[in-house]
Amino acid sequence: MTFQERQEFLKILQAHAQTVAICEACASTTRDLAAEVARGSLPRSSDLKTTIEEAERTLAQLASVREEVERLMTAFGSRS
């Protein structure tokens, strides 16, 4: 494997690691909100606003990861 191939492979691994971290954050937030509702309470408006803002950041990060994966797939000749 050449140095450039290794660098591209590492980019793919980093994108996957970032995706896993984002998914973990989403699952954790969803679990916490569901647990609060299950206890019979409603999340505070400020907590919901924070969750919405975090979701927007997460969606932007996932879009960046998707774009990088698609770029690498194109670069390596994958057909999607």
C-alpha cells in the first residue's frame, strides 16, 4: 500500500469513527429524553432547544462524513 493509499484509507477510518461517535451521541440524547418522558415529566423548553441545536450540528457533521465517503468511493472507482 502506498503512502497516499494509506492516507486515503485512514480518512475512511476517521469518517467511520466520526459517524459512530455521532450515532452514539444521538442514541444517548434520545434515550435521555425518552427516560424523562417515561418518568412522566416533560423536557424543559430550553433542553429541547439545546437538543434541536445539537441535532442540527449532528446532521451537518453527518453530511460532511457522507460527502467524504462518497468522494473516496468515487476516487476508488466504486459505483453507487
